[in-house]
Amino acid sequence: MSKKKVLVTGGAGFIGGNFVQYMVNKYPDYDIFNLDQLTYAGDLTKHSAIEKMENYHFVKADIADREVIISLFEKENFDYVIHFAAESHVDRSITDPGIFVQTNVLGTQILLDASRAVGVTKFVHVSTDEVYGELDFDPTTFFTEDTPLQPNSPYSASKASSDLLVRAYHETYGLPVNITRCSNNYGPYHFPEKLIPLTISRVLNDQKVPVYGDGKNIRDWLHVIDHCAAIDLVMHEGVNGEVYNVGGHNERTNLEVVKTIIQTLGKSEELIEFVKDRLGHDKRYAIDPTKLENLGWKPTYNFETGIAQTIQWYLDNKEWWEQIISGDYQNYFEKQYSNK
Ligand code: NAD
């Protein structure tokens, strides 16, 4: 029997990168293709331990390039498509929404067309809880799969648009799809523009840590490996056409997260600097993952252990993030937080 071919889009980024490593190691009988355009958020140095493995392959391509994508699918005849590639940073979507529509909406539609043309076994669309909008601070309320989509940022609107296209390709053409909607991830190889790696990298350099508004916005944190295991399960066991929420009930205010990191690193809370709030900043996200738990998933990390291990990882892998924050990133950071 020939090996199953799994296309992972965005496999040079944070979650896609962790997923590629998880799959290459767990499934020697699958051929894992990492397709990535290598934007500012993608880098291949993270894959040095797997790049020579027989079941790992890399393709540099833009998911929004129809001709290239269609001919790649015709050549490789993928069995599974696990779709992570996206513009993923809310702040960047506020300053430049156009590329979010191009990559997240058009790119997804092209992948759906290509998947339909070759008749894939499964298309898993990796989405976000942000498509549901925001919750208030009542701790008994959660996003379920039936919560209406009410995205508030250009990023979440582009993800919600792609979710609807994925749904429509199932309803209209019978494409075997799943949509996963996960809460905020943390863990190794997280790009240092996002809250947790931003805080770790700045605290380690004794630099001020910008915190939006009063820091009371709540996010629901999940270790990236628990997210990878969820996608593995959905890809193999998910009921076609279904949406699965992914989350581990780890709600923390942004300020709590920043203080935990500062305390763990033995630094002073004077490093915290409150800055002008993000436009349209969602108050709270919190996931009800019951449906996925009923499919057989449960998270393995609690936040305290996971964050301690993540901080240690950033201490052990300074080279990786220092190379990122030394380039264009500095310009981005100064522009983003100059307007306090
Ligand atoms: P990331 O920004 O770290 O990585 C995105 C990857 O996609 C990069 O490697 C980039 O080079 C690639 N890419 C971007 N545009 C591309 C294009 N046009 N063609 C091919 N490749 C392209 O993102 P992430 O945080 O790993 O998120 C991955 C996915 O998971 C996204 O779809 C995001 O919406 C979703 N998600 C993220 C989180 C989170 O907490 N980070 C939570 C839930 C869902």
C-alpha cells in the first residue's frame, strides 16, 4: 500500500511547525509535506532535527497562487490537507487588513478547489475561537460550536470568512471537512510578537513589557502540543462537516500571564508598561471543549507546568528568537507601541 500523503500548510510557523514535527515523528508511514511561503512568521531553522528524515518534504509556495497549488495537488494527490497557513496577528490586521483577505480567504478557497479536484480524504481547517467575537466577564459563559460568528477584528473576520467557505464546500460539494476552533496557544517556537514570547524575550533583556489597556482582558491558554493532538484526533476521527472547539479551561488575564513570567524569571514588575489599548480589543475568550472531549481528547498540560517549560525553552533557545527580534521586527515593535 502506498504511503498516505499529508499536506500541512503553514508548517514553518508556530503551530504548523509544532504539528509537522509531531506528525513526522509519530507517523513514519505518512509522507508529511510542509507547504509554506516563508513570510516574516515562517522559518525553517526550527526543522533542523527532521529536515533529513525520509518522510519530511518542504515546498515553498503561496497558497493564494492558484496555478502553483492546483498543479502541486495534481502531482502529489494528497490524502489529507491540514490547513494552518494564515496571516495570524490581530495587530497587523488592524494596520494592513488586505493581506489577511488575500491569504486567509482567497488562499483557503484555492486550497478547497484543489482538494476537491483530487478528492482528498479529509480537509482540516485550523481556525480560532476569535471568530465567535468576545464574551463578557461572567465566568460561567463559554463559546460552544453553536455560538454565532461575530468576529470583531479584520483577522478574525478573515478567519470566519474562510470557515464559512469550508462549510459551504462540505454542504455544496460534499467535501469531507472539519473545522477546529482553538483558544490561544503557547509553547516552543511562538513568534515573539505575541503576548507570551514577547513578554519572555523582553523580560530576559530587562526591557519594558507593553500591556494593552488595564491588562484585564482574558484569554484561554492551551499548550501547542495539546492542540496538535486535538488536530491529529479530528483528522482521523472527526465526523465530516463538524466543527470542534479546542481549549483547556485555562483562563488568565493578560496581566496575570505577564506577572507569572516576570516572577518565574525573578525580575521586577516595574518592567510592566501599560500602553494605549488595542482598537476593538475583545474582552474575554473562553472555550467549551465538551464536543472534542466526547471524541476522545483531553489536554495533558496544566498552565503552570506548561508556562514554566515554555520559559525554560526560551532560555535554552535564545539563538532562535534573538535572530528574529534583531531584524525587521525592531521596526515593527517600535511602530506598534510608539503610540502609548
Ligand atoms: P504563524 O503566523 O506562526 O504561522 C503562519 C505560517 O503561515 C507561517 O509559517 C507563514 O510563513 C505561513 N504563511 C503565511 N501566508 C502564507 C501564504 N500565503 N502561503 C503559504 N504560507 C503562508 O501562525 P500560528 O500562530 O502558527 O497559527 C497557525 C494557524 O492556527 C492560523 O490559521 C491561525 O489562525 C490558527 N490559530 C492560531 C492560534 C494561536 O494562538 N496562535 C489559535 C487558534 C488558531
